[in-house]
Amino acid sequence: MPAVRAGLTPQQISAIDEAHLWHPYSTIGGEAVAPVVAVAARGAWLTLIRDGTPIEALDAMSSWWTAIHGHGHPVLDAALTRQLGVMNHVMFGGLTHEPAARLAQLLVDITPAGLDTVFFSDSGSVSVEVAVKMALQYWRSRGRPGKHRLMTWRGGYHGDTFTPMSVCDPDGGMHSLWTDILARQVFAPQVPRGYDPAYSAAFGRQLAQHAGELAAVIVEPVVQGAGGMRFHDPRYLRDLRELCRRHDVLLIFDEIATGFGRTGELFAADHAGVSPDIMCVGKALTGGYVTLAATLCGTHIAHTISTGEAGALMHGPTFMANPLACAVSVASVELLLAQDWRARVAGIAAGLRAGLEPARALPGVADVRVCGAIGVIECAHPVDLAIATPAAMDRGVWLRPFRNLVYAMPPYICSDDEIAQITSAMVEVARLVGSRSL
């Protein structure tokens, strides 16, 4: 084993990685497809090591949906550097600082109306934990501790810690291993893509049946992400808002994947013109630089919690409101708002639709769909990463398919030609998947 030192070779990195590092949803050693060594990132491009040689590949995943401005953006670099010269971190217990105040005000200003208080956390999963804790403490503070369960529709994904896992799809989701020990929540059938009033009516009947024990309904609005990259009509969100109001149940929107323009609106809730009681944001919040998420709620919820039995929201991460993360988040959001992001996302959507259209005729392709800057080819069979990864890299694109899905969520800075390159790689991967299944 090579000694740990600066300037490791790609071979040394891979050796240490195989021996010691867990990757997301991975084994230790013996992975069917070894992790590719990344050595640099700039703009929409990654520099990867393939067979000992550097290659350039488009980051079609925005590094798991975070790097909306690409990598190494000078505005974000400068914001991080400035803050590093002032204050890297202070505890948020008993202290506050300008980056946190600026980011909180910015989020309150741009999120749906009524979300006036902000809790910063380290990750999307934790922001969902906090959202649920807010809902539970709210009802306890109102003297109704029996309202402690959650309701959602099947096919969702909300994170990898235990409370978020309990509202992920209980059967087909990646967390079904834990079903027997997770909290028992209430699941409605998978939400359809097209609008069906009968679905909302059935959801309402199920909600009414359990309303006395429900703290909140939690959903991913418009786009279900890691649960299957499914899209649904925004009118369902209006129905949820009315149903939750009618039956005295809180409504939580998980906008961790959809926030900051990804679906063509600044937040997916904006497609329906509704406000949830609690909302989670993350991923693109920092532009992909460091980890930060936020949970927002209405003042009435915050005040009810604050006057309840505990007298406080009982959560407090060590790195809460880290100044570096807050400063780069302010820069990222302001950069987004200063640009014609809506037109750019619409242009990406048009490029994805045009470029993915040929996949519809391929054998083994079940569906092709686009929502904003999200493009998906759904295959009839699972995607073999041992085939997909090199095929995409052959075309200068980094993709990370999962299950039977070949998808892209590219940086907003991608040119039309770069989007065409991404879709060409996606179609080729789908072609190979289909040909192997014949």
C-alpha cells in the first residue's frame, strides 16, 4: 500500500480507495465498476483518468444535481476566498454572523410566500429530519402528540437517515431492507404523471381516514428524484394544499433536488402557485461547492414550537450555518437570479427533448421524458454500469445511471452543443442496454 502523501498517482488513489473507502451504495473492494479517478473540474467539464490517461468529460449529472453554475466559477471562487480570509467557522450556538443572516433573508425573499424562518443543516437528509421534527414538535406544542405519523405517495425518495427512509418507497425503493424497523408511515399509491381528479379524491379519503394521527404530508413536488425520476402534474400540489388545510395536517415539500430552477421554475411549488407549511432545500443551494441545506417554515409553526413544552426546536448541528457554506450560497443564488436562468433552462429542456427523441424508437426503451433541465430515458431492463460508464466516457460524457434509468441533470452553463453531446451519449447507452436485452 502506498504511503499517504501529497501528489498521489491515479494508481495510488485507486489502491487506497479500494482498500479503505466507502462510496454511495457500495461495497468495500471488489466493485464491479471501479470508481473513476477525477483530478480536476472546470466549467461543465471533469478531468478523469481513464486507462492511465486524462480525458475530458461533460458533467451531465452536475455532480449529483448540485453544480448548476459548473465548476470553478470565478464568482463563487471569489466569495469563498473572501469569506475564508475573514472567518472559516464559528459555532452557531449563541453566535450569529453576516453570511447566515444574508442567506436567510435571501431564502425568505425567494421561496414561496409564508416561509419566514430558516434552519440550516449539513445535508438534505438532515433537512428532512428537521422538517419532520418541526411537524412533530408543532403538534406536541398544540397538545396533540397523537399526530405523529407521516403520509406520502409511493415512489418517493427523501434521504438516507432513518426518518427520511421511512417515507421513501417502502417496496421498490433502495431502503426496503429497513422496512421492518422503520417508523410505520401512511402511503398512497404512486402519483400519476397526468392529472386525474380521481387520484386526488382517493388521496383525500385516505388522508381523512388517518388525519387524527398525521403530523404532515411530505412529497417531492413535480419531480420524484432518486425514487425513479418520475414527473407529475403540478395540479396535484394544489389538491394536496387544499386537502391538508381541510384536514388540519401540515404540508412539507422536499425541494432538495428541484429547487433553484431545475424544473423551469425557481421552485417546483411555483408551478402550482402554492406554499407548503415547511420546505427543504439543498443540493444546488451552494452551487456544488460545500455541503449545506435549509429547512424553512412559517412563523406560526416556529412560534408554536417555541412556546411548547420544550421551549425550543430540539436540533443543533455542529456545523450549522457554516460561514463558508453560507457565503458561497449567497453568491450562488445571487448569480442565478442575476442571469436569465429561466431562458437557459428552457433552452436546455428543448435540447434534451430534441436530442433524446431518437431513443423512443430504440428496442428496450420504455419511456423518454423531460422536465426543465432534467432528461430521462427509462429502459425496460436494468442498466449495467460496466457497459454504460465506458460507453458514455467514449463520447466525452460522465453519466451515472441507476436501476433502469439513463438520465442527465446538466449544469445550466452547458451550451447547445454540449447538451447535444450529452444526449448523444445517453441515446447510445440506451441502445446498448436494449441490444444486450434482446
